Amino acid sequence: MKIGEFAECTGISKDTIRYYEKIGLLQPEVKNKHREYQNHDIILVETIIKLKQTGFSLQEIKMLIEWSNNTDQNKELTQEEVQNVLQIKELFQNKYEQKVRRENNIKQIKQVLRKVDYKIEQLLERNEG
């Protein structure tokens, strides 16, 4: 599919698509000097969007995608590769902990809102008559 249709399918702008290509996140096939996007590109953009929504930077997303695409699960890692994997693991753990903290904060806010709502309902009931 061409860039216009791809933008429609993914919900992101043509400029964003071009930027993702420029920084190496997207690499569509080129046929007759035209970029052709495939279904796997849609899945990739959906993944990028989800990771962005959970607080990952585009640089972190690029690192994760590159690592994921270039890693053989059965290969024995060099010391440098082990260090890279440990960095990625730490990144994910930090993001996970941030989300847990955010979730806990949201739970506390919901409790406060429920209490306020209850008090408002009580006040309104007492003053109906």
C-alpha cells in the first residue's frame, strides 16, 4: 500500500511515517522508487504507538526493535551482547516499575473520587426535601 493508505490504516500522519523512516524505525519496501507498506509495517506502527503510550522514547523503541530483529535466541552471546541484554532488561524493569507506581497513584485518586462522590450524594439526599 502507498503512504496515504498506510497513514489511514495506522492513524498517523504522512509526516510521522516519513520521520519514522528517517530515524530507521520503519523500512518499507521500495518498488519503482515508490515506498510500499505491508501488513507487518502496520503491526510495527501499532507496537510503536503502544510503546510510546507507555512512556518509551523513540530512541528506546528503536533500540528494542533493532535488538528484537537481530537476536537469535539460540546463539551464545558475547560479553558485550550480554551487557546490551542486561541494559534492555533494566530498561523494561524501570518502565514496569513506573507503570506500577502510576497504577497505584490512579487507584488512590479513584478512592478519593469515590469518597467525594459518596459525600456529595449524602449531602444531596439530606437536602432534597
